[in-house]
Amino acid sequence: QVSPAESGGGLVQAGESLRLSCLASDRAFRSNAMGWFRQAPGKNREFVAAVTLAGSNTRYAPSVKGRFTISRNNAQHTVSLQMDNLKPEDTAVYFCNAVNYTQKTGLYTSWGRGTHVTVSL
């Protein structure tokens, strides 16, 4: 499997926005529901958002619901995460992966390198 490639992270101030992108070039990833996860310093990786294969349904962690929007473009094999009204507690490395939509867990162990998001006050 070829790991997904995440991009779009950066350093922003609280209240600002970022848009993350994930290129899922491997068929094993793009033929499934896809999701975003994040890992803050000293913490375990946690679920952020998921979108079904067709892109018609989404689900979010309570901490980001109403601020983040996940979407996918199957023609371009990409999954995006629009993050608005960012908060310092959103600071983490963000990863994408194929996801078990019900369990909200990553399907594959081939995680990418992630993209760093830092939100300052």
C-alpha cells in the first residue's frame, strides 16, 4: 500500500482557517470511506471526521462539529478538511486514512507523515 499524502498544515492564529488536503493514490484507500485523524503532543491519535465513499454522509468528533467540514473528490482521489474558527486545542499533526465509518477507526496501518497544524492565541 502507498500511504496517503497529507498537506496544507501551517501556523495560524485562533479564529483563522486552514484547508487540509489528502491525496489517496492507492486503490485500497480510495475505495473506502475516508477520514481525518489527529495526534497532539503527548496524546493518542484521535478521530476527527469521516466521509463515506460516495461523499454523501459525514460524521465528526464533537470537538470539531460545526467548525470543520470534510469532503472528497473521487475523480482526483483527494479528501479535504476545511477547518474554520481554529482553536489552540486543534494544534496537532493531522493524518488521513481509510476508515471504518461506524467504528471511527483507521483501516490500514500505512499512515502517512501527516501535516502539522499549530494554532496560537
